[in-house]
Amino acid sequence: MRRRLAFGFLVFALLLSACNVVAPAQPTQGIDDIVQQTFVALTVQAAVATTPAPSTPTVAATQPAPSGQMGSIAGSLSYPADSLPAMRVVAFSTTSNLFSYVDTLLGQNYYQIDDLPAGNYHVVAYVLGGSSFPIGLSGGFTQEMRGNTGDHTLVAVEVKDSEITQSINLGDWNAPAGTYPAMPGQVPPTPDGPKPLKPEGGITGHLSYPAEGRPDIMVVAFSTQYYPNGNFYYFFTTPSQATYELVLPQGEYYIVAYALDPFGNPMGVVGGYTQAVPCGLSVSCTDHSLIPVPVAAGGALSDIDPADWYAPEGSFPPYPLK
């Protein structure tokens, strides 16, 4: 009997040792609790990692933030005549005396004002004179432009950091005198119009067409910075012209040519200055990607020929004047 009891105690002790039973220090959590706590921890960690260190405030007028942190306003220009004068397009802050402006060229139908601090602005265009256009006549982005006939109140345009506020189209030239602020930086009229604020450069090239009898052609320079939906500049040619010339602000551009019928409508035939042009336009030249053309102040690039009329459909932007 004693041997049986001793053997029983020995077996019980061995079982306890093998199981290594330890009382839990804390209650076991459910899976939902663990997921929730992990999410909270990650959220706190991300907030700590992305919270910038405090810095000394700066005045935007004297120490602007990098251009990537500013916003822009862009849109089309119109004028109550058959052609467009050179204009000064101004964005006035609605909450301070800050304003910023750009000057456009004769015939330019698009503008963009960059490096604007986030906020609300009123946008007005002023005729700069020259070529018989009256200096100082102004048109704005008003409720009239939004379809509210007779309401010439300027619309507050919101600008956000690192974004372009598009379609701020200026065309209300019928507002009563005194509706808009006076044009900043008034300039005297000159026979040839004003000089633009930013130095200009140029691009020239030869015209071609893949058939007998070259039609009218519109040559367009698309800014690569906002391609394909950003600003562009264009030049109309006639069948008698063998070359074109574009005066452009500093920047980088793609050059595209659109064939036009006698009524000025696009024929659907498009050519471009692509990698196939310097390649020689032979059957072995299969790269039809547009070449970015840099334009520097005071300089002109020649032989920028939009001669690749053989690119696959969809290689170039659609006709931009619609």
C-alpha cells in the first residue's frame, strides 16, 4: 500500500512539472480589443511622425514659401472685340492689401497667376493699351460670369496650397465705373503695346503637310508644366507661309500643328515636333513622343518643325480652341 501511494504521488508531481502551470498575470484580451489598441497606437505614432516642428512665422510678401506650397489661379480671357489686347491680370486678396499680377501678350487667350498664398482673391483684367486698344478698360470675374445677369459683384476665388484653381474666366467688361479696383502699376500707352513683365523667348520652325497643297495651320505651344490641360499659345498660318514664329514666356513647351479647313475648323489631321522628326521621319522612326522645347529669355530656337503627321491617333492633344 505504501508503495502504491508513493508511486501515485510521484506520477502527480511529474504531471505538474510537465504542464508548467503558471497563473496568468493579466486577463486574456479578445481579438477586437487587440485590433483597437493597435490602431490607436499606430494613429498616435503617425501623428507624432508627421507633426512639423514649430517655426518662426514669416511674412509672405517678403519671404514667400516655396512655389510648391503656393497656389495658382488660371483661366481664359475674352474681350468685346475681334481680337485680344495685351492685358494685366491681377489677383487682389480679399483680406489684405496683397495683390499679384501677370501681363499677357497681344492675342493671348489664357493666363495663370502663380505663387499665391492660400486665401480668397478677386480677379480682374486690365487692358494695357497699344494697337489702338484703350488703356485701363477692365473686365472681371463676377457673378455675371456665373450666369447671374446684371450682377457685376466680384466673386471671391479660393486658392489652396499646391493647387491650381481653374476656369476663372474673365469676361465681364460691362461693369459700371468704379466696380473694380484701379489697375496697379499703371503704364503709359505705347504704339506697340507694353513690354511684358517677364522676359520672352521664341521658337521658329518650318511648316509641312502630308499631302498636296498645304492648308491653313494653327501651331500651338503647350506648356509642359501643365500639359495637356494648362496654358497654351498659338499662331495661325496661311498656305503661303512656309515658317511660323511663336513669342513665348520662359519655360518648356510641346509644339503641335493642327490643319484647318477654309472656314478655320480643325480637319482632324495633327502633326507634332516629336522624336521622329530629328530621326528623319523614316519608317524606322517609331518614337512619336513629343519633344520638350526649352525657351529662355531673349533667345530663339529654330528648326522646331511640327512635321510628324504620322503619329498614331491620340498621340497629341485634341484641338484646343473649342
